[in-house]
Amino acid sequence: MALTTVIFDIDGLLIDSEPLWHEAATELFNQFGVKLTDAMYTSTTGLRTKEFVQLWFDYFKIDQQHAAESEKIIVDGVLKRIEDKAGIMPGVPHIFDFFANKQFKIGLATSSPPSLIDLVVKMTGIAPYLSATASAEYLPYGKPHPQVYLNCAEAMNSHPTECICFEDSFNGLIAAKAARMKCVVIPHHSLNKDERWGAADLKLSSLQNFGELHFDRLNS
């Protein structure tokens, strides 16, 4: 089935927000006297904040009665940080123009809440390109479950096998492949040699590097 649709993750792919999530989470957990290592944090990249908080509260034996409030503190902190200092990732204008010129339907699918989608769409100026957005915030399961990708495709009347996904996290990659979609990963440079990226259809160092040869390879 020919490709007709492209779906993008947001955090760490379109906007340099992963360090800001890490910063907000570190600040929160410091209040409970515990510290997440970089490896711990990376292992849960791509999860919803709710699942992230519940998992580490359980691990560190923190009372779950504080979980809902802590989730809100992290999300509010990240939104403020993004607005104040987040940078747009290299290649964002290029990749949206590339697929718009091919008359692709373009969507966003993220584990983050709708408020973050709205903020990033405004900051990046990509609203005119978009056919649909989808958040896993209120779904029974977030990434690595494929539902948010399936919902986004359905909103654009696209079959999953018509879709290319762009991701930066392993949990996102698993979600895209479980949805039976092609997946291009743009991992953080510090994780570039992780062998798990072999599950992707294509791995690149930047959105800016995606071109016709890559597209033809995915569409063959």
C-alpha cells in the first residue's frame, strides 16, 4: 500500500523538550529525597507523565497519594520551561515542507497532554500543515501501546500501513511498529549507537537529513 500519511511525535523530535522534562522530573523527585539516574530517566522516555510518576514512585516506595499532584507539577513545570527556553529542532520546516509538497496528510501523535500540543504547534508555526493531532493523555494506555498512532491515522482516514512515523524514543518506536506503520527514528546523539534502533525502518541524525532517497526506500 502506497504511503499517504506522515505522523510525528513531538517531544525531542520537533522541539528540544526532553532535557526540560528531565529537569522538571529531577526537581520533583528531589523533593522526595531521591534521584533518578540518566539511565533510569532514559528507560522511561516516551511514557506518559502519569505512568512515569507511578513507576518511579513504586520503585522508590513513595506514597502514591502524591502521584496525581506530582504529575501536574511536572507537566506545569515543563510547559513553563518550553515557553521560556525550548528550541525548535533542526529540520522542522524542511520536513513539513517535504511532505506538504507531496500532498501527504500530516498528523501529530504524542504521549504528552493536549496543552503541550497546542503550545508546540503555536511555537513551531506548523498549524497550517496539520490534518489531525492525537494525545495519549486520556487513553487507557500510552506508548509503547499503539493506540495513539492508530487514533491519529483514523482521524485522517488513513490505513496504518499508509503511514510513516517519526520518533525519537524507543517506546515511541515500539508503538509505531505495533501499529504496523513505517518508522523513522531520530535518536538523541548520546543514544545513537543503541542496537535497539535496528527495529526501525530508518535511522537518521536529524530531520534535516531526510530526502527523496529515504522516502523512496520507505515507499518501495
